[in-house]
Amino acid sequence: MTHTPDRLAYINSLRDLADFLDTNPDIPLPDGTLTATYYPRGTDEEICDQVTHVARLMSADINAHDLVYGHVSTSVSFGLAEYKAVGILAAARARWDARRSYADSITLNPTTRQTVTVENNIAVIRHHCGTCGGTGVDSLAQTCRDCDGTGIDNHGA
């Protein structure tokens, strides 16, 4: 495969990330594996052909476990890093689209709402008051006693 500018930029970015982490040992690392994933596009046949081609290039097997989910995949690991090619077939995409089709119909409980702000370069999370839902006004149109009208849950603050 030729080194196109996009490919070189991707590889250089990975090297830059490794250098950054190496020179900043106090920055915490994420749990788990760092995964670079390629998602081929096209018809089911084209997707299967592309994943099979990548598997041959890597001398890797097709992951039989993923087939039951409508995914065709292969991977190669480098310790805590891996490269994967994952093809998501049309039936699996259709199932996902069907599941997501009602996502906007779900509303979270107002007590789970929160506001995130940055103060002095520190992320601060303020949960909305569970009594007034963050409005500062109770059901009797009075100042909420739990948050003193701020709309922010002050319990435990």
C-alpha cells in the first residue's frame, strides 16, 4: 500500500501521541487496549472482501465470534495496542438503525441532569436540584428550599 498524505498523517499522529505520553509520565493512561479500527464501506460482498484482504495482509484469521452479530472482523495485537478491520453488514446496520429510531423518545430523570462548567481551568460538575428540577422554584411557585433558588443541588457540597 502506498504512503498517501492521509496515511502518513495518521502514522505520524500515532508517533506524536507515543512521544507525548513518553515525555509526560504524570499523565494517566486509559485502561484497556488502544485500538485503531478500519471500517470498510460498500455492499456486504465488498465489505467481506475488504476485511478478508486485510486479514491476508496481516496473516490473521477472521473472527468467527463476531459473525453471529453481523460483523466480519480481523485484528492483530501489539501488546496493549491493536489494529482491527471491522465490517458491519447491512442486516446488523438495519438492526442498529431500528434500535436508534426511538432514542429521541427517551427522557432522563430530571434529577440526573447536570451542568458542567470550567472554572480556573478545572471542570466543575453541578447536579441540578432534584426537588425543583433545576428551576429554583418549587411546585408552589416559591423559592425552592432545597437549593435556595439556585437550581443546583447543594447537598453534600
